[in-house]
Amino acid sequence: MHYKDTILDQLAGKANIAQFVSFAPNLQQRYARVHGYEANNSFASLNDAIEAIISQSYESSVNIRSFDPNNPKNRDFIYGLKNIDEIQSAVKRLASQGLYTIVNETIDICDGGVSGVLIGDVIEFAPDDTPRCVEKPGTAALPRQLGLNLLEAVYGFKPKLNYASDIRVEFSIHPLRRGFLQDHTIIWELENVGINHSTSEIYWPNRFSRFIGDKVFGLLVAHLLELPVPETIVLSRRVAPFRFGKTTGNAEVWFRTCPSVQVPGKFTTQRGWCDPFELMAAEDPQGNTIASIIAQAGIDATYSGGLVVTEKTDNEEIIIEGTPGFGEQFMTGQKKRCVLPDEIIVSVKALYNQVFAKLGPVRMEWVADSKQIWLVQLHCGKTKSSGNTIYPGNTQFYHRFEVERGLEELRNLISTIKSKEEGIILVGDVGITSHLGDVLRRAEIPSRIEPTNK
């Protein structure tokens, strides 16, 4: 026979679990794990047991699961009850059908935490979901230690997931402490699956990168891989502020918006502080595009620019472009690219090689000071760009677009192109690594640059 509450009781001896009380069909209490009471405390009545678990639940809410130990098929599941009389009535109704019941605290999956699975050298997780998120596309997957370090950096505590690699762990992480032991980590299931050699490559966008902001995720991964990222404070919509990165020796701040997914050059990046709440209200009034804002330590920039890697199959081509001083105007096409000093090219390539060794091909934005190269944006993958070709393709007609018209006008032009027979020529001394290049690559529109400083 399969007693689900017995399994919960055994799990409670190894880990923090959601608070629960269980009952036999005759309404006799079987097990209990309620914070503030001893393990398997015997409550005087059904009413007392329900009152205890409601009073110790952050949501003041419970779920009711029912089961027949002779039949593993799922039976009634009732979610989110708050009224004690309704809870008692539901337990009695199910008991009258000969079913065992488990009354457990409701834990909100949309509380800013994540749920997932740990197995082998892989940890997978997503916000706003149960551990079954691993069965869905877009779940974040990282090497075990890197993933644990990332969660600690974001939430400010070390997840209690110290299990051997042959144990499959279903878990959830919560900003507020929950469960019988009142901890941030809840364990839902432990299963010994034997030797497991699961591994994972790091890739984003994913559901968690959308949750904290694409830009934040890339920079945080870079920092955890010990790459040079300026000190960064993250002001997120969904989690408490957190910080990472290294001091730059510059007391100035750069303010950067972080959309859920990359939208090159559309939202504010500025030197100096501004009101983050006013900025979010102005640029994302519906609250569904900008995931966070970062305040990043300034850099005494000597040169700034971007780097992309082409998709050539025979020999990868690294394209490095930049301009003296700050690079924001270069990235938006308002400042010309220049011939970079050899020592800058060498240093940027050296940094790229460090990144490549850990993440494979990437696109990145960089800033040089008198001592080193800093990463200020990082994205996975190669591009189709090469030479002055932004996105390859043969078309019947090319729109000519002067780069002085700016990014928003380019986006407007892109929105009017409905045929694969149309392309765009950027007229001006703009970088192929600029945001103008980014938006054309993302739109997959045949395009190239026609420099005017020939």
C-alpha cells in the first residue's frame, strides 16, 4: 500500500517540508508537522489541527490532498482554502468516501522565488511554477554549483540543497521562510536515482533571465565566473535589491534599464542617477517589459565598444569595434567607430577568450580603463554578420537609411517591411556591433553598412 502521508513524514526527518496534518478516513490524526509544535504533535480535534496550521501559514491558507493507499491514482485536490468551516467540511466529505487526507499549508508559487529540480551536476529552476517546470520549455539550466551561487547572489541566502549527485531533489526557494522548520528552502521530494552524470551548458534567455532582466542575468553569470564586471546594484520588480561585481575605483554611477528580453537601445541608459520609480512608470507603465533597473559603478573609460562573433563554419571571425571614451553614443549610432589601438584589440580579444572558455561564443559590450577591460553587457551566441554585412541575403530592393535618423526611426522602418525581397542599407560610419546592427539581426532583414568615410 502507498501512504503518501507516511512518505511526507519520512521526508520531514531529512529536510524542511511544507507544514501539514493528515487524517485517516475515520478522521483520526495520523501525522503532523506544524511550526511551533513538536513533530507529530497530537491535536485535540480536527478543528484544533486546522486552526494550528492556518495560524502558522503565511498565506493563512491550506490545500487538501486525498488518496487511497490501495490505488495510486490521483484523487481530489483542493487548493487555497481559508475558511476553517469549509476546510473541515471538505476533509469530512472526502473521509466519508473512504479517503485519507493531507491538509498542508498553501505556498504561493508567485512569491518571487523559484521551484526546480537538482540532479547530477545540473540544477534547473523557474519562477512562478512548481518543480514540474522542468518539463516545460525555457526553464533555466545551469551547472550545479554555478546555479546555487546564482540563487545565493539573488536571494541573499544559501539554498539548503546539499545533496549527493545521485539524489534527485524537487525543491522550491522562497524569499520568506516557510515550512515546518521555517527555512527558505522547501523540499518536495527526494529520490535516489543512482549514479547520474547529467551536465548542463549555460544559455539564456530563459524564464529566470526574463524574471530578473536579460542584462542582469548575463552580467551576474559573468561575475560568478570571475570575469570583470563593474559593481552593480539591481532594483528588481520581483525580488529585493541585490548586488554583485567589483569596484572600479570610480564613484560615478551609470543607470541602465533591463528589459526581460534584449531590446537593443530602446530603453534608458544614462550617466548619473535618476528616480528609478519615475523611470519605470514612464518607460514601462504596464510593468511587463522592464524587469529591473541597475545602478552600475562608473568606469574611467579610455575606449568603449562591442564584440560579435560570426557564424562562419570554417573559421570564426571576431569583430571588435569601438570609440574613444564612453560608448553609449557609439552603440546608438550617434558616434563614429574609430580605428582602435592594437593594445585595446589585444586586451578585448584576451577577455573574449576567457569568456569563450567558460560560455562558448558570445556577444558583448566592453569598456576599457587604464588598467583593464570591463564587461558591461553579455549575450550568448554568434551572429550572421561579417565585414560590412549585418544580416546576409539577396533582395530585389534596399531601403537606404541614414544612421543620423536614429534607432526609433529604424525600428519604424523595420515594422513596414513585409517582404523578404526588401533589405536595408545603413548609410554612415556606424559599427556592425552597434544597437542598429542588433535590431537588424534580430529582425533577420538583409542589411549592410555603407560607410561615408571611404
